[in-house]
Amino acid sequence: MGGNQHLRSDLVSAPLQFGRFFLPGPTEVHPDVLAAQTGPMIGHRGAAIHDLMARIDDGLRPLFLTERPVFVSTSSATGLMEASVRNGVVGGRVLSLVNGAFSSRFAEIALTCGFDVDAWEVTWGDVHSPEQVADRLAAGGYDAVTVSHSETSTGALQDLEAIASVVDQSEETLLLVDSVTGVPGLETRTDEWRIDFILTGSQKALALPPGLAFGVASEAMMDRSENAPGRGWYFALDRLMSELVKNQTPATPALSLLYGLDVQLARIAEEGIENRWKRHLAMQERTIEWIEEMKEVGVGIDTFAVEGHRSPTVTCISMPDGDGASATVAEMLDRGWVIGGGYGKLTESTIRIGHMGDHTVDELDPLLAELGDVLG
């Protein structure tokens, strides 16, 4: 999710200098994490995998701030988006909060799974008012609300805590959260905010290779799953949970990716989750400050997401005259830097900087200086 549609194929044969890859996913991966994936194969039903999965669960829970077990899925995050609606909807409608391409995907997934979907779309770059969400839910009849915490296509950040508080007042309604460019790059308190299902992917703020997804389900979500007739087999939460509590997986896991995850979780623990949040906020603040500096010297760019609701992990930038994104991305690549082009209907009118994962402000500043030269 959120990859650059204009990335040239010659990157495969001409890798960039480390520290210059700022896509909004996949993000750059530390060499120690890449190296960990070369570990030997082991049986996925023996003591070694049991110990590995136990360490991984211990390392994942602080990222979500949860006491619940964390599902580890060999899939993209989109797989767990589908799992959330298949397990969390049993007959009522789905209210999908849409403010960009990936929240729209969430609604489309629910629709193609055969559910009755009320897709409530606001202007891309904007967010949904919790008070209006409450008004929508007051009539009842919704099994679930879907929301993208950090909308990767626009850089807009929903007020998840406030929305979760509203949904929590509706006993029959579960909150299903795509936090693919959220956890663990921005403050997310799964248990305290009473979120029913939240998911993220390996290739974003976790700074891992693509191929894994992670999710946390509330007791209410687990209860709902038991009666969900269309939950399938691979993503059935009751089956996943029955194995997870034994430090096992129902099907063969992506072992090499788990080795990398194990190392990265230790690195994140060393940094501390709150320090990780602060580092991402610092990168966001520097990027927005730079945009204002560019505007002051006459470069016609702007932050696409509305003020006060901007993601700490990805900034979407409106291009001068609403055009030229592809050329800008290509020029940056020629100079040895990768940024993201616009996504969906914003393809030519925006560019995106993925300031997440293990990047720092010190790495970000040279990128911004180069981009300023290109735009100027």
C-alpha cells in the first residue's frame, strides 16, 4: 500500500546510497535486519519457532500498547483489512469513513465481501468529525465502522482516539482500524482507546521488508468472529488465536521475515516506543517547516492534508499548478533520492515523502534541500 507508481526499474540494478529511500512504503530496511533474514530454516512446529514467536509477541505488544496477543499474518496489510470485515460483520451495515485511496479500499473490500456498505466520503486531505460520526451511528444498524488512521495517499491523520470514543458508545458497532502508516510511528493506545481491531504492515513505520501484517482484536471482536459465517479459513480469528496463544501459526509462516522482525523489535525496544513517536513527529514538523520556507521564496507548493490533522509518518505535498509530480520524482531519482509520487487521482498533482521507519531529521534535511533545488 502506498508505493510509488513511477519508480524506475533500474533501481534494482543500481541501488541507492543508504539513507536516501523515502517512499511512503516500502521503507528503507536497516542492514542488520536484512542480514537476519539469512538465518537457517527450522521446523515451524518445534521448540525453536515457539521461542521465536514468544519473543515476537512480547516485542509487538508495546508497539500497539496492548495486553492482548498480536496476530502475525503472512500477508500484506490488505489481507488483515479483509480479515477484519469478514470477522467483524455478521449482518448489519458497514460505515466506511473515506478520505483517500486506502480508506476507499477498506470500503471496497467490505463491499466485495458482500456487505452493505455506507461509504461516507469527505474531501481528500480532510478528516471526519467525531461528532458527525456519532450522528451517523445514532440511528443504529451498523455492525462496524472502518477507518484509516493515517491515510497514506493524502497524509491526513484521523482523530482516532475521539472516533474510538464515539464508536464505543454504540454497543452493537465495532471499530476496525487500518493503521498501516500509523503503528508504530505515531501514538496509538489500542487498549486504552478500546479499539476492536487494528492492523499495520511490516513495510511502513516498522521498517521491515514487505510480507507481514500485524493485528490486535478486542474480546468483542473475538466474540463477533465466532458467529461470522463468512470469515473463511486463512483469516479466521478464532483459528489464528488458538494457535497464537501456543506461540504457533495455523499455516506455514514466512520464517525469514520473522527473523528480521525479531531483530527489528529488539532495535525498537532499545529506542523506546515514545522516543520513536517523538522522532516521527520531529520529521513531520521539519517537513512542514520546509514547505513553509519554500512558499516564502515563491515555490507554489503546500501541505495537502488539513492543518491539525497531518500524519507524522507521511507528508503529501501539492505541486505548483497541480501538475508535474512524475517529472519531480524522476529528477530526484536521477540525483540519487527516492520519494513517492501521488496516488490514485492525485497522481500528477502531489508528491509524498515517507518520513518514517528508522529515518531521522539529519537524513531528512539533505533530501529536502535537494527537493527544494528541483522544485526551485
